Amino acid sequence: MPTQLLKAAPVTAALYEELKRKISGFKNQHGRSPKLVTVLVGEDPASQIYVSKKGSTCHALGMAHEDFKLSSNISEGELLLLLDRLNADDSVDGILVQSPLPKQISSQRVYDHIRPDKDVDCFSATNVGLCAQNRALLLPCTPAGIMELLRFYKIAVAGKNALVLGRSDIVGKPMALLLLHADATVTVAHSKTSDLAEHIANSDLVVSAIGRRGVLTGTLPWKSSCTVIDVGIHRIADGRVVGDCEFSEIEQKVAAITPVPGGVGPMTIAWLMANTVKAAYFRKGN
Ligand code: GUN
């Protein structure tokens, strides 16, 4: 069997058709579109690209988008005051503060300041807790996007050995939770894990959120039935964007793998859009 390439495009096309229907339904009922506000602090080039992609996707779907661009030397207090205003503004459904934030600002204090029912990233302590208990309204975008990709391609998770590489608050930890809620047997490996090869040999599904290249190569003992999800995004010397995996080596050894670009990245944005629409309906009581 040839390796299956798990592209996001057909998944996002189906999701966006459904979202467009919900967005026009919301507009008819409430006289306005669901609205996402993004907040960008500083001038990190990658963050600028991500935020602009989020805005253009909102517009393509018929949603409203407003972007606050703040100077990198803004104080934490000033940022929290802006969030107070956005929290109280009934026309704002989703609030996303792009990470990373400058050193003088505590990211967690900022995320905890966003109203949980507008926290479309699912970074606030309240939403992380609800997610851990499997009763969250808004799920974290990258892990939930990955679960949607697996559902679309009918890749079963229940009873399978899933290996999550990386233990970040944004991807690794919530990914492990969502896989656990889907009845996978979950292992989380990280920089101090002693025998990665042993874990890879035992895995039916590997989600890589290491954020580093060179660890996942074709020489590892991959199961031929394994599915590989690559969350990494790296721009390499020749200008290409690649993932954590040595794609050309691993592709030949496994059953299915996500491309980079065109895999996890678009799924994250699609889930952000879905969360914003969900948040809009929720605050209107449905
Ligand atoms: N920076 C990189 N990825 C993300 C994300 O998903 N949300 C936010 N807020 N910042 C990010």
C-alpha cells in the first residue's frame, strides 16, 4: 500500500462549508457576523504572518476580524486593560493574543485574563482545566485540528498506542489529553526520555511537537502501520518550510503522514475559526 498523505485541504474544505452555513445563520439571527480579535505585541515576522493568515481566513468565511498591533514595550497592565475592554465588548466573540509575548509580560497572566467563553486558543487555566475533564466548550486549536484530521481520514485511535513528542502547554499536553479522551493508550516523550526508539517501535500513532529537526529520522524502528502527525514548522536555509520529521526518509516506512506545509497548520486555523463561531453562538444562548 502506498503511504497516505494526510493533507488538510479536503478536511478544511468540508469544515469551512459547514462553518459558512453557521456564520450566515448567526448573521440572520443576530444582525452581525461572529468576530475574532487578534492582538499582536511586537514585530516578530512569523507572528505577523500567522496573524495575517487568521485575519484573511475570517474574511474569506464572512466573519469579522479586528487586529490590535501593539508596541513591543507595552506594559502588562496596558495589555490587561485592553483585554478588559474586549472581554466586555458584546460584539467580540473570540480573543487571541499571539504568542510569544515580550519578556516584561507574563503570558499566563495574560491568557488567564481572557474571559473563558472568548478564549478561542483554550490557553486560560479555566479552559485547560475544563479540557482536562473533557467538558470544554472550546478545545485547543492544534490538538483538536489534529483529531479532526484523524476522524476525516478514518484513522482509528481507540485502543491504539499513541506517542506524543513534546510536553508544551500549547500542543503536547492538550494533545495527550484529547487522545486519552479518544481512548488511545498515550505516552508523552520529551527531551529527557531515555529510549525514544523503543517508544517509536511500539507506536501506532506518533504526534511530533518537538519543535526541532534531526530527532525523527528514517533510521528509527517505525511500524509500517504507523500514522505520523508532524506539528513542526521550520524554515530551512534554502527557504523551504519543513516539519520536525525527515519527511522523505520516514514517508517510505509508515502508513500515513502529514505534509508540511499543508497538514497541521491549516487545521489549527480551521479550528480557531470553528471555536470563534462556537463562542459566538454560546454567548447568545445556543
Ligand atoms: N503562536 C504560535 N501558535 C499560536 C497559537 O496557536 N495561538 C497563539 N495565540 N499564539 C501562537
